[in-house]
Amino acid sequence: MSKAKKERSETLLIVPKILFAILCVHLSPLKEEKEDIRYQIALLEIEKVGPTVARKLIEAFGSAKAIFKASEQELLGLGALGISLNNGVQDKNNLSYADAQIKYAEQQGTHILSYYQPEFPNRLKHCSDAPLILYQKGNQNLNHDRMVAIVGTRRCSDYGREFCKELVKELNKYGVIVVSGLAFGIDYCAHKNATDQGVPNIAVFAHGLDRVYPTEHRSLAGEIIKNGALLTEYAINTRPERENFPQRNRIVAGMVDAVVVVESAIKGGSIITAKLGNDYNRSVFALPGRIGDKASEGCNHLIKTEQAHLLQSAKDVAYIMGWDKSAKKKNAPVIQKQLFLDLNEQESTLVESLQGGVRSIDEITITSGLAMSVVSTQLLMLEFKGIIKALPGKKYTLA
């Protein structure tokens, strides 16, 4: 064999090896990420470990896998929690349980999302009690630009049903994704009308994705998947227990820009969702009703105590959220950063985040990469300087 042919032959043998090495480098993080999700699911099965505690542990150890690989001495050094952790790590059933969840998800075409993945709802990441794991059926983007929760009483009136239908129809003009809980009443109205009108919508469950509750809504759930998603933090075989529903409501409130309450008694899940919305700095809206009407007592109370904006139509939501203004400014000339030469680095970053139009404080925090406390302080300073303007609904825009 000539020297040239020999060199070509050796080159042909080397190239596949190089390509294989490159492929391994790119696939390795994906493999590690998937493996850590396994440990994250198992971690949540350990006594005294909920989503918040789990995230703190992961931050301390570096990964969920590292917790399971930690020494007994390291774990027991965490006191009472450490004893529970040590027992949970040694219990092989927890990892077997995680494997069963992953296997079922793969068979059913379900996505398992970790808090640390970019596909996880960014709005939820800013909630202190955010889930660690979400199970999603359907391919809807959970980080869509505009998301609105519509919730309300299970015993809704014709007034509430008709308003909900019209609200969904009008919101469609603003490119909104509707989020609700697939319960009887207003939840069902929101999902059904959204599905009928081609509006993407997401149903958040208080149980595993291996069932639909109430069972009467199974058919609607199947329709939702086609242009939306079913979402839950609960693993398969989790029943719809009473205590799960308030936990479910925090996801509904946390993953949206605004919460709309259409009819509610003075107490109930919808009022809990509205309160959570306020806690998470979301804009909350309520449909007013007749005095003395029990189905409207909760909404009237929210409005009277200034816990919600009075809602008459989707235009009210668009106005408070600044959606009409952002549409008008879409083709406006971009303000050049060099006009603000006296800004510090953090202020300049925030101004750049606002170049695209109206932004919520959560959106600004995400795009800027700064801490929420820093963003709040610097936004106030920019407002004092007359560079930005605060809008209703905790939104900001360049002045």
C-alpha cells in the first residue's frame, strides 16, 4: 500500500472516533440531566422532603444524585432532616419508584420537567414554593408570552358561564394561553370554550396523569392535549386528595401573568388562587356580581378590598397588562442605549430588557439575569430618573 493510501485509510479510521467523541461530549450533559431527574423524583419520596426543602438540598450538595451518594456522616450532620435523608437514601424502593415513573412517562409520551430545565415554567421559578418536578402531557410551551388563569365556582350561574365564554373569545385576540384546573363549573367553561374556539389551554391536575378527575371531563382532557397540555406535579397513582387542590392552585397562579376569578363564594379554591396570585405579584381580576348573590360574594369582596381589579371584559385585562400599548409600540424605533450614558451597569441591563416594550417584573428579572431584589431597587431608581414608567399590574416600560 502506498504511503498516501495508508494515510487516507488511517484518517478514515480516526474520523469516526473523533465524531463519536464529540457526540459523547454533547450527549453526556443530557444523560446526566436525565439521571438527576431520577434522583430528584426519588428525593421527593423521602419523609420531610418537599419541593422547597429538596431544592435547598440540591443547591447545597450540587445535585440530587450527590445527595444519594453522600456519606452517612454528611447526611446525619443535618440533624432530624439528616436522619430522614439517610434512611431515604438507603431505601432502594425510592429509586425503584422513580424508575417506574420514568418508564410510565416514556410509554405515555409524558414529559418530565425539572425546575432546573429551561422548559420549566419560568414564572413559577420565581415562586418560593415552586414544584421541583412537573409532568406534562402535550407539547404546549409553558413559557408563552401571555398566560391567563381563569378560575371560579363549581356552581356557576348562566351569567358566569356566558361571561366566561365571551372572555375566552376576546382573550384569543391577544394571543393568550388559558390555564385552569378542569374542575366542574367555571374551570370546565374556560377549557371547553377555549378548546372549541381553538385557544391553547392548559389543565393543571391535583393528581397523577394516569387519571382524569372528574371522570366526566376525560373526553375534554383528550381534546385539550391536541392544542394545549395537561400538567401536574404529582406522580402516577396519586389520588385527587383534598389537600392536593390548594397545592395545585399555586401552580395555576404561579405560571400565569394574570388570574381572573369568574364567580366565587366568599371562601373556596378560587379565592385561594386569587390570594396566591397577589402573593406572587400577579395581576388579579374579578367579575362583579349582584349584592347578596352567594356565587359573587367572593368576587365582590376581592374588588371591595382592592385585592382584584374590577373586570368587565377582556379589554380590562389587556389595558392593565399593557398588551394594547405593547402592540402599538411593536414597530416603534428602538431607543438607543447610548442616550443613557449616566446609567450604571445594572440600570443599563434593565433598560436593555425593556427595549421590546412593556414587561412584567418577572420577565425583566428573567431576561436581565439579576436577582429580584436588585431588579426592584434599580427599577425604582430608573423611575426616579424618569427613564422608565411604572404601569398598572406591576408592569414597566421605557418613558
